[in-house]
Amino acid sequence: MLSYDEAIKLVLDNTSPLPAIEKPLDEAGGLVLAEPIVARWDMPPTDNSAMDGFAFAFNSWAPDKPLLVVGRSYAGHPLKESVTTGSAVRIMTGAPLPDGCDTVVPLEDVEENDDAIRLQKGCKPLQHVRFAAEEFQQGDLLLQAGTCLHAGEIGLLAAAGFARVPVHPAPRVAILSTGDELVELGQQPGPGQIVNSNLHLLSARLREAGAEVIPLGIALDDEADLDQRLRAGLQADLLLTSGGVSVGDKDQVQDAFGRHGFEKIFWKVAIKPGKPVLFGKIGSQPVFGLPGNPASTAATCELFTIPALRRLAGHKDPLPPRLKVHLTEPVKGGAKRQSFLWGSLKSETGGYQFTPSNRQGSGQNRSLQGACALLPVAAGSPDLETGEEVEVFLMRLPQGPGVY
Ligand code: AMP
Ligand code: MG
């Protein structure tokens, strides 16, 4: 049976970034740039003042010598005339520095008398001046392809005049839930029925990770119903099912995929939970059959589907981020398969502490309550002790001061 490392490699080798599209800048947050961005102009466009104050030529100033104020330069209303030796200009932050000036003193360091100013402190040439193109110059590489756009990058692109940007689109992920026992959220489960909770778990997580989710409803464990609902997902960028991929009498998802031209890449990985995970392609579309038990669905989504989603979205490193943490409890080793334990994180001075969930049962949604991370424990690993440093796959940082 494949190891996790072998299986995730196959997933990433078989998934490529979606073709670039152009998006209005304000709709590009969280998306990944598909092309490098090169500055079309200089920023700032001219030398300008970094303070509210007075501008003049440094070499026209001497201690105790008053300067005559001959004009004003405001942001958006530059002074057009040049300033002669011995004169100064009242200037506000962001206003272009008039010709003839190279130095700014702040208002609070100046004594004003009629039309003359005297400096109360010394000054240095070029002080409080922001120079043309000091932030970036026309032709500079501003952002590389593969950069994920967050507020800082959006602000930079706006300053540089990019109203539209080339990005990889948010992948559309179609989710089909399978099982005769399932009812939709909002319906009262009858005898033997349960709510289709996996759809909501998967949707929430995939949206957090940048997907646009297309729910395909619940397919009965029935050939015709499975086929019809699967067909509706074939246009998505990634197709995902939950349930019906194990070896039970009613597990028909793999056969249903097969009727739609599925090329199987792997079925079953030596991990716990999530062993029966199925992966392949229909044409170029990556397709996952995730096992139905909620904690298995969630683990396989985290371990395989989110990296595939991030690859489609163009992220340079699609694998889960890793974080070194300390265990608050011992963890039993010696398992036959590599196991992944859900757990919570707490921020402590000197790092984070990881507490494994006390319900690791794959059938339970409660294993995931408060879970921020997955701890991989290698097959045959020795027992791990309280306080030991381990590396977890990070889903998110825990809530706490400064984290929201
Ligand atoms: P299966 O893989 O179809 O045999 O399902 C394994 C277990 O997961 C069974 O107990 C199912 O009832 C449960 N299950 C399957 N699909 C879902 C779902 N969408 N929501 C909640 N539980 C599910
Ligand atoms: Mg089932």
C-alpha cells in the first residue's frame, strides 16, 4: 500500500495550476498571481515632503538666519514656481518639493514671524524628503508570479495602477455526498438516518482554503442516481465525493467514477484515519473519493484535497504548513500505519503546545472540535512523551490574543 508521502506526490504530480484569468483588483484577494508584475511608472512620481513643514535649499540656510516664506505647496496643489536662495515654502506631507528645495523642517521645529521663519533646531541636507522613484521605479519587478495577493500586495498593485490583474481563479470544487442514510441539513432525520454533515464540514474547510464550492446533493447508493449526480460535477475544476469508497456492499463510488472515464491513480493509502481514499482523474480533472466517516473525510481532505486545491490555485508550496510544537500529553506509538491525530494548539511563551483530541474515533465529528492541527505519527514510531517536540500540519493558529 502507498505511503502518505508517495500518495501526496502522485496527487501533486497529477494536478496543475488553472489557466490564468484577469480579475478586477478588488476581487483578487486570496488569489495567486499568474504573471510577474512590472511597474509602469515611478513611485513616488516626484520628490515630495515627508512632513508638514517648510521646504528650502539647504545651502541657503544658516543658523539664526530667517528665511522668507514665498509660497505654499500642498498635496494635489503643487507650487509651480521655483524657490530662490534665502526663501522657503510652506509644504504639507505628500506635496511635491518645489524646484530649488532639497530640505524640509517640520512645523514644530520652526518659529514663525510674519512672513519669515527661524529654525529652532539644526537641520541636515535632504532631511524629510521622499525622493522620486524611491519606492519603485518604472520597470522594477513588483511582484513575482506565484505571489498570493493579500492586503499589502493589493495596496501596492493599486498604487502602481493595476486595476486588473492576471491570477489563477479560485478552483470550483463539486462535492457529492453519498449514502442512503443521509438527509439534508434542516430535515429531521428519520429512524436510521443522519444529517449529511460532511458536506458542511468539507464546504467550510475548502472555502477557507480558497475554493468555490458546488454542492451536488446526496446520491443514493444506487447506480443511476450516482451517475446522474456525478455528471453534474464533471465541469468543476475538482470533483470530490464522500462515502462509498471502502469495501462495503454499498460502496459503489469507484464503479460510478469508472463509468465516467475515471483513470485511477491510487486507492488506499497506509494512513489512519482515511485508508480507503481514492484518487484519479477524469480527463484533466482531479477526482477524490473520500471515505465517509467524518474524521476520515476531514483528514483526507486536509492531507490530499487541500494541497490539490492549492496547486490548482497556483500556490508555489501547496503542502500543509508545518509547525514545531510541544506535546502536553504522551502519544502512543507502534501503530502499523502512519497515523494522523487531530488536536488543539495553545500559545505559550516559547512556542505552541499541542493536545491530541481525546476522541480520535474516525466516525466522530467531535474529534475535530477545536482542532487546529494534525500530528503525523510514523508507523512503528516509539511512544512520544509529554513535552517532546513534534512537528504538526497546521490548519490554523488557535484563537487567542493577537490571533483572529
Ligand atoms: P461509507 O464510507 O459510505 O461506508 O460511510 C462510512 C460512515 O460514514 C458511515 O457511518 C456513514 O453513515 C458515514 N457517512 C457517510 N457519508 C456521510 C456524510 N455525508 N455525512 C456524515 N456521515 C457520513
Ligand atoms: Mg455509504
